[in-house]
Amino acid sequence: MRVRSAPLLALLAVLLTAGCLPVQEPQSGAGQPAVPKATGSADLGPEGTDTPEEFTRDMRGAQLVAEQYWSQRLGAGFQPVAEIIAYEQEGEVSCGGQPLPRNNAVYCSDGDFIAYDVNWAFAAFRQLGDAFVYYLLGHEYAHAVQARLGIRKEFTIEQELQADCMAGAYIGDQVRERNLSMDDNDTQELADGLEAVGDDPDQPWFAPGAHGSPQQRFQSFANGYQESLDSCGL
């Protein structure tokens, strides 16, 4: 990503794109691939995000950046997520005794891992772009940080919107620190991704599993992106 803050916030405010990719996040968790101990900046653009090799590279880069970010924020006692697991079949990975379905990404506190349906995530990567990969990993990593800090909100939607804000802070702060660069097209990728994972209009805000409307998710992410973790209640 090569950043332009104003275009990002403007696009998050106005872009609504048709089509939904459901993200389901059970309250307990799941695993991860090995990450090279690389240094230097990661690039969330440009074009051509369509090969498995690019997808794997970006997932690993997002993981490494998240580990560095939260280690800096939480100090020497921070422990990275134990594992990140890519799975293909429903029931291939379980969290707290519950099989994880397809079309899913989740942090599982029972085992301290992040798991994702690799076919679904790769399809989203090809459709939406590499910036969405950083958001997806950042959101799930935020749930891991919530678990480490003992944050437990009364309603699911509060937990989820805080994770969106934390994902925005993780990306925005890393851009400002020049660990990530952001191209102009990345703003639309992020907006499209947040639209895709927003709740249906008839989803009650207080329902178990509610994540927030597209507008709520846009706003939470943008708050974190622009104002860092202070806007996330941390």
C-alpha cells in the first residue's frame, strides 16, 4: 500500500459494492504457516494479485507485520499467535470441539491459532486484492490481542467492531511508520472488503455473531486507521 489518507477515508465513506463473502467467527479459535524473518517494508500493491505464490507471500507478510506491530505495542511479554492454519475442507480444523466450516476465518483461543479456508481466502484475494489479505489477518490477529488483554465485550458486535478498529490501526500505523506502503487502488480494495464482510441489513445489532453493517465496519476501521489505537478503546 502507498498511502493517501484522504482518498482512503473518502472511499470508506462512500463505496458500497455488490456481492458478499461471509466471514463467520466463532468465539473460540484455530492455527498458521511459517513466516520468514524478513526485514524492510511490505507492499500492499500493486496489480497482479492472482497467483497462489503471491497469496502465500502476502499472508506471510501480513502475519509478520502483525507480529512486529503488536510486539512493539504490548512490549516484551507479548506472545505471537501460536499457529496460523490454512484448511480446505469443512471439519478439517476444529475450535473448542466445533468443526470450522468453509468460507470462514477465525481466531481460536482454545489452541491460540488463526485458521482460514484457503480456497475462500484465495478467491477473495483474487477478487478484492492483496490489501484485503492484510485486513483479514489484521482483524483475526486483533481477536488474539483481545484475548491476551482479557477484553470481553457484552455483545459480539462490540467485540467485532473493536477488532475492525484495531485492524485499521495496525494498517494505518504501519503505513505511517513506513513498514507498509499503499497504492491508490488499495483504498478501493479495503472498501470492497469491508462491504463484503458487513452484516445483512436485517441482522439485529444485538444478535450473537453480529459483526456490524458495512457502514459501521467502515467507520470503525477508518477510526483506527486515522487515529490509531486510542480510538479503539485501548
